[in-house]
Amino acid sequence: MNTLRDIAIVGVGYSGFSPHTRGLSFKELMFEAARRAYDDAGVDPRKDVGSFISCTEDLWEGNSIADEYMPDQVGAALRPMCTVTADGIQGLAMAFMQIETGLVDTVSVEAHSKLSDVLNRDDVLRFAFDPVFARGASRSPYFLAGLEMNRYLYESRNEREACAAVVVKNRGNALLNPRASYGERMSASKVLRSKTIAHPLKKQEVSQPTDGCVVLVLSSKASRRPRAPVWIEGIGWSSGTPWIQDADFAQAHYTRLSVEMACRMAGVDEPKVDLYELDDTFSYKELQHMEAVGLCARGEAGKMIQQGRTARDADLPVNPSGGSLGVGHLVEATGLHKVLEACLQLRGEAGRMQVNGAKKALAQSWRGLPTSSGAAVILGVR
Amino acid sequence: MGAGMTLFRRRLLETGKELSFEAARQALESANLSAKDVRSVVMGTAPEAFDGVHMKGEYLLDGAGGANKPYTRVYVGGGTGVFVPIAAWWHVASGLFDTCLAVSEEKMSPVHPHPQYAFNGIFDYALERPLGVNLVWIFALEMRRYMHKYGITEEEIAQVAVKNKANALDHPCAQLGARITVDDVMKSEPMVWPVKRLDISPPSDGAAAVVLASEEAAKKITKDPVWIDGVGWSIDSTYWTDRELAYPQYLESAAKMAYRMAGIRNARKEVDVVEAYDPFDYKELHHLEGLQLARKGEAARLTTQGVTQRNGEMPVNPSGGLLGVGNPIAAAGTMKVCEIFWQLRGEAGRRQVKRDARTGVAQAWGDLMQFSSVLVARSG
């Protein structure tokens, strides 16, 4: 790999973060988040931002060719803007590459969720399954999560209770996060007693929807900005097979490959970081992703969490923000939310959630059922 | 490095995955490469509504060769086809990857009773959708405005359809190559006045792909590379009802961005061959003006004078364009990039333009008359 330009996240902005944002359209959510991000970065979007990226998907928007509706509210009219139909961290990667080419210096990346407008979320998810071979398998898309969880626990030999411990930790962490809607002090037995969604997955182990928007400003001209830049040390993304019949439920290969790519770029063998924001769309996914990012060996994730080693004040904090289980699931904005939380931690602006002395962080995302697509980014302050 | 495409047809039996695979395979084979040489993949495909699959980039990914690779779908409506090679360009030009495969696919035929129904969903759900609008409806408004502003007649516009459908007779993948006259266009069934049936490109199934490599990798692959020297894209406001429709300002921004990068000062003099987006015949004229290849309102005259014929001074859509080859949305734009590649390599066979083509421009357009992507390529 050639020598790369140093690129940093120089501005962050967000809005919403509530299960219902009545009275606000998705455009208003985007406008508010974008304004905050541009103010934070000290840039004028009409002059200083060279390119705009929005991460979105038609069926979540309820509009075909949804990218039509994105430019005005982020300041992109008559400017280069495109949509990336992927999780926000992949959008971040596109922005990163655009700057690396030298074509532009500063790029705005946006992703949002307006799930409160979506009346049939499960049906939309079901529509992502192969129409011939998989969609007819069940009315509920979560059957696949149940299958995966069962197989993962069987092959990794992690204990069933460890999954419940993820929920207890993340929803507990969320109590201190002003953006979180699902903070709760709860017991593992309450998790395990909740309704079965798809055996063995319980209702409390499925992250619940929330509305919100995140905008990040990336720049190669970080030194001129008012805030401490959060440097992108490495970024990677990968997709596995779209055939659910062929997927390896025991391991998240897409995460492994994403992290390997990010590490290559960062020039390190493994991501030694002070905190992890990992995908926890379902409880077991956090364990699976801990193993895939190399935080521990296969089958060790359950023990780590049960020993409390991934708590916010322990040596390897995972999802100190509360993750998707505590904050809520934001569809394509889920990855950018993880990056937002990591940036606030590294800037020392995480308030009561602050992990002391955090200098490096890893944010990782998964695109959700039924995909094997994910991305990861290693962030650092100097 | 290479280019490939499937047949464009109203209905193909192959699935979207299979079409993607076929185009990708051809593109790789034409460059003597195989799937293992591909370091990253970019996919392009327009609304989910066509395939009826949510996150259809994920669904198509193994067909496009994206499994276990960094794979991304980018999306800018009808402009996607030229934008996919642009996104592939930044994968390589960033220094992150040596090679990138750009694949575009569209399978419109599953939509019943007609693919046009999928387009009702592109309109604003509060302000426009209740009117029962479709694409032909708003483009009729734009065509009418363009005609009115510059005093252009339907007959002048019809010459574009005549030219492109005739050009397509020489394209082995073409869906609607035909020898027709201006009179045929004028007498064809009115869809939404002034748009008539022969003014419009057809709905199609198809896929197209190109392979990109870095300067260093390219040396090992071929002696005859085609370089991407300029890229540009721009989107205008969503509120199309507030804009002057007679001139595509967003395309001017995109074209100037691409020309600046390519060091082009006078596009009219420096560009040898053009693939301008022509889903409707008036759009070719509209786009030539936006591309700074004709003055405002003068593109029709260039067509009348034969300047844009394949053997003319500035050939436009020698492939046959969307009007002749077909319009599988995203794939149609990438087909234009394929054509520029073949023209600049002198591999376009009977479609080869007469003048020695060294600089080519491919352009696509999309969203609510709002977005354009422009790619400038030069022979080595």
C-alpha cells in the first residue's frame, strides 16, 4: 500500500436519538445533525466541503431512488453528492478514499434512521432475503438470528448466559448516555425470561429501533480545525456470501477481514485499542464480533464478559455507550453512531461515560439480517 | 483494462446475479484477468423496486464477484452507470487497491404490469405521488420547456432517435436498432405530449462491467490502457419544481469538475467522441449543452448539420445509446463507459468513429432531473 495522507474526523453532529421524533421529518433531523457537525468542524458546507455522502437504502426511506431527497438539508445542492447503500462506516471509507485521491480535502458523511415512520420493519427485513430460496422460510426474519445464535453458541462453546450478560452490561451502560433510549438496570434472569423471538433468541436480546441522524466531517486539513482531530488510523470493509445456506454462523468472517484490512492500513498486527464499539444488533453478535476483531480467542468472549472485563471501567471496555441494545438500532446509521461515540470518548467529551485515558478506539458495524457485510475503523488521537 | 456487457433485452431469463456475473466475466476475460486478481468491487443498480429485494446490492454481490472482498454499492439514480466506474476510480486512485471491478446491473422486467410503475415511488409522497405521476410525465414538462425556451421543434429532436437507433444496428447487444425516419417518430403513439413512443428508450434487462487498475498494475496487464483522466458529479436541489428545466446546471458543475481534472479548457475542441445520456431523444441535446459541447439551444443544429453522426466531426452516441442499445438503468450508463473504452482502443468494429479518437466523454443523468456524472477518458 502506498503512503496515505493523514485524514481525521474534524467534526461530529447528531440529532434525534429517540424512538419517536414526531414533528420532525428525516430532512429536519439531517439538517440539525449537519449544522452541528459543520459548526463543530468550523466549516461552511457551501464552500469548504468538497463532497457529500449519504448512507441510505430505498425501502427504509419509503422512496424509490431515495438519494433524490438528500442534498438540500446537508448543504449539497449543486455540489458533488452521492449515496452509498451500506452501513455508515462503509460510507466513511468512501469518503476516506475520495480524500486520498487528492480530488477533495473535506467530505461530509451522513446516515440516519427514521424507523418510527416504518410501520412494517420486519416485512422490510424479510424483503432482503432471497425471494426464491429464503424469503418463504418464515414470516419472521429473526429465524435466521435464532439459527445463527444456536450454531454460534454450539461451535464456540460460549455459555447461553453470556449473551444475557451482554444485554445487562449494555443497557446498564446506556443509563449514563444522554443519547440512549433503552437504559435499564436489569438482571440476566429478566433477559432470559423474556419472550422467545426465535429460539434461543429472547426479546430483550434484540436491539430496538430508534430515530436519529449522525453527520461526520472528514478532512485532510485537520490542523486548522477548532476541535482535536480524531485520526483515521485504518479502515476496512468486507462482504461474505449472500447465501444464508452457505454462511458460517460460528464466526464473523466479514469482521475479521475488515479488521485485518484496517490493521494493514494502520501498520499494526492487531488493533490494540482502549475501547471497542462493536455491533450488538443481537446479544450474541457482540460476543461473535469480540472474537472476530481479535479481542479474545474463539470461545473466550463469554468468559470475558462474565468476568466483567468488558465493563466500562475494566481493562477492555466494549460498548461503553450502551451499544445498539442500550441506545437503539439506527439501521444504516448504526456504524456512524459507533464512530460518534468513539470520537466523543477520544476527545474526552463522553461525560459520565468517559473511559479514562482513551487514546485509541475501534468501531465496527454489521449490516444486519440477512447480510454478511461489515466494516471496521481504528481511530486515534495524538 | 477491460469491458464487457450482456445483451440488452426487454426480458432476459437470467437472474440479476447471473447477468452481473456474465458482464463481470467478460470484462475480466477481455483484460486476461480472473476473479482472484480483483481486489475490490463496486456495484451499481438502481431502485430496489425493480428486483423487489431490499438491500439488493447485498443480494447481487456474489454475481458481481464481491464475496469475501471489500464490496460497495453506490447509488445515484439513473446517473449510477457512469458513477460506478467513478467510485471504482477512487478505490484505485486512493492507493488502497491495485484493481477494482465495476459492475452495473438492472433487471426491470419483473415489474408488472410495466416497469414504469416502479417509478411512481420516486416522487414526494405528500406533494407529488397523489397526482399519479410517472417519469414520462415530468420529462414531457422538461422537454416542452426546453423546446419553448430555445425554439426547438419536435422534428429536430426526433433526428436524435433516428441517428441513435441507426447506430445501434451495428451493436451486437442492441435491443432496438432500427432504420427509422423523422416521420416515423412524429407519427408514433403520443405518450405524454410532446413525448412520443419513439422518443423514449425501452425498459430493459442487462448488465455491463469495466475493470480498473492502478498505473503500476496496468503496465503488467496491457500495452493499451485507457486512462480515466477526469471525473465529476453534481446533484441539484430535490425541489425540481423550483428550477429552470431548460438547462441542466448540475451537469455544467459536474462537467467542469471533470474537465478541470482532465485539463480540458475547450471541451468542444478537445473531446473526440461522446456518449451522452439519451433515455429520451431531447436529453441528448440537453446534455450536450450541459457538457459544454454545444452552446445553449444549439445542440439541435449540430444534429441537423450531421456533426454528431458517427462519421461526423464530434460523434455522439456511436453505440446507439439508450434509445438504440436499450436502457437497463444502471447498466446503460456503464455501457456508455464500455463504448468509450472500445472506441479509444479502436475495438468498436463497425461502430468505430471515423476520426482518430483520443479523448472520450461518458455521461449519465438521474434522480428528479437533478444529478449528473461525467467521466473523461483518454487513450494511452
